[in-house]
Amino acid sequence: MYACGPTVYDYGHIGNFRTFVAVDVLHRFLRQSGYKLHYVMNITDVDDKIIRNSARDGVSVKQYTAKYEKAFLEDAAALNIEEAQLVRATDHIPEMAEFVAKLQEKDFAYRAEDGSYYFRIAKFPSYGKLSKRDFAGMQDGARIDVDEYEKDSARDFALWKAPKPGEASWDSVIGPGRPGWHIECSVMSMEELGETFDLHAGGEDLIFPHHENEIAQSEALTGKPFAHFWFHARFLLVEGEKMSKSQGNFFTLRDLVLKGYKPSSIRFLLASIPYRHQLNFTWDGLQQAAASVERLRNFRQRLTGGQFSDGSGEIIARLAQETKDRLRAGLEDDLNTAQAQAAIFDMVRTANAAIDAGQIKKGDVPPLLAALEQFDEIFAVLKDDDAAKMKSILEWAKSEGREDISKDLIDAVAAQQLSNADVEKRIAEMEAARKSKDFRASDAIRAELTSAGIIVEITKDGIRWRRK
């Protein structure tokens, strides 16, 4: 599987990460289904925007992209997106030039007067087969040299761009210049996965022109199918509107973390709507996602920390198995993540009621935990490590002089200063104080833990705690 990764010219926004989470869900599901998966993702570290911005800032392309690549990897790790085999465009530029030379030999590419090379779309009759667009009336020989364009009409697209004053360029077998955006993914995917591979993934915005152009140049060179299957995730709306800086509704992942939202809550929300459907990102929805994650974590803690009598029951075993079957069925239905989430919460509701009624036995706990584990192999939200992952973003915000750092974020990171063993020791002291009716001491310990970012809950099953 090859996935189009980030173009590292800025910090990743939540629309980008909607796609990356969807691809991660696919990756995890394929692995859970027993496939041996060779998963490659590219880092686009040279394109029009990067060239323009690095020249503007008076730094090299590598210097400019380094901090944004680092930020992307940190953000992806915060969202529990498993890292693929990463390939970078700037590491494959000689191969890209050779690819263009071979296309020219086959008359699919031609050299313009300025030294740029273009793909001859008229020589590839099936152009448009992915995006289902009819380009029969296109103007032969008209060229476009920008990497991204919105037009429905096709134009011969740039494979290699001649150098311009003040811009980065590379020497190659076809002369100085730099690769066009589209050639990068063809070369990197085919080098790692072969001339034909199984699955190509990315955001819906890449269908045309990027993926359409990848197919054309790759199949023109090899005469073989490029990718057998395509996976495109839809972008999101924000409060029902298209996300845009001019609308004031443009958010990077870091913006949300600085507001105090946990990465697990953000991931849960981004994965909650099936990838083919448009997700409407709302603040209420993010709050609900946070509550859903806490409900799952509290349920697991209730199972692992509860006091249950010996034995087991057929009803709970059947509930756990039916849940696992529903999880599989939902995800097998074109990755219907909404169905999978519904299945796990139905189980939590029924099992919680059974615990309240004293109907859960020790032998019932393992199958319920197994269903939770099957769910979390895909959704990856149960591990309570949000604060540790938010720490690097907090440190970055301080170094950047950001003034919009919420107290919730500061408290959550501060809670990491106490180890689990330290917290458990104080909880044991709190329990001892309560048993001896020393409620003043108990309350003092609870206040101390709360100020350190530890939430303490007193339940009929005992004292539970969690980090903010």
C-alpha cells in the first residue's frame, strides 16, 4: 500500500489528519485481517509552495522542510497514527529525472524551450479514467506548469521544471531543474512496491489532477496497471462550512491541543464517520468524542479493577462474541467505523448494567476485555497517554511564544510529573485515611492530586483515578 503523505510546507490541519487517520484505520484493519502489509508513505519535501517559501525565507529547501516534517511526525504520533516506511522526494530526484528521460524516449514527454519537460496527455487515451472525467475535447499541446490546479480541463502537465533565478534546482541527466509534484509519487511508489501494486491511498482532493497524472505517466512508461485499488478519504467541514483561514475556522492539530483537547478525542472524532462520508467537525462533537473515550477507559478500568466473584456466564460470553462479530462486520462493510463504534458502546452499556446488577463474574472479564482490545487495535484511543504526547506540543508552543495555551493543557502535562506508582501510593494513603474516618487528610490528598492534574473518583467499587 502506498499513501500520499504530507507536503511539509506548513503545520498539518485537521482536514489533513482526517485523511491520515482514515488511512491508518485501513492499515490497522488490513493487518488485523491477517494481511502481510508493505506500507509506504511519501513525504513531499519539494514542490511549488516549498520552493517559493524557502526562497522567501532565504533558507535551503532542506532547512525549510525539516521543522514541518518533525512537526508532522510528532502530530501523527500524538494521534496514534502508526508510522509507515517513509520515503522523501528529495532522496529520489536522480531517479525522477531518469523516469522523465524514458518517457521522452517513448514520445510521452517533450522538452519545452525553457528546458522544462511536459507529459503529452493526447498520447494517453484513457486519461480521466480514475476521476471519471471526459477530456476528449481538450486542447492538444496546451501546458500547465503549476503543481496543483482546480480546472476541469486537462493540460499537458509538468514532469520537470527548468530552474528559475533564486530557486532551488538539481543537476540531472535531463538538465538542471526540479521534479514536478506528480512525478514524485510515481517514482517513489514504483521503486518501493514495483510497477504494479495493490492499493494507493490519499485524500479526495488528490483524485484529480494528482492521481490521474500518476496513472498516466506510470502506465505510459510500463504499459502495466499502476495500482489495482484506490482509497480516497473525504475532507471535513467545520461547523458546516468549508475550512478556510479567511473564515476563521482553520485549525491545525496543534491549535486543538493548545485549547486543551486530547489527541485521543480528536482521533476518535476523525474516525467516527466512515471515510467516504463528509465529517462535520463541531466543538460539540469533539466534546462528545472526549466523553466517549473516557467512557471506554472507565469501563476498562471498571473491569480490571473490579471485585468479582468466581465463575462465568453464557450471556456475557455471548455478548462479547456478538460484539466482536459486529466489529468485524462493520469494518468489512467498506470500513464503516460508525457501525464499529456503535457495536462497542452497545456492549459497554449492557455490561455496565450487568456489573451494577452483580451479574458479572471473574470469568466474564477476559472476553469483554478481548472485545475492547479488538476495537482498540483499530481505533487506538484506550491507552491513557495523551498528556505525554501533548508535552512536545506544549514545549513547541512555548518556544514559538504562543499565547493561546490553555490551563487544561498545562495541567495535563504537569500530571505526567507523577509516576503511576507515586499516584497509587497517594491513593492508598487516601483510602487508609477514609477507612480511619480521617476525611480531612483524605480530602487534602485528593486536592493535592487534583492540583497535579490527577482526577480522583470515589465509587462504590473503590477509588479510581485518571490523568487529565
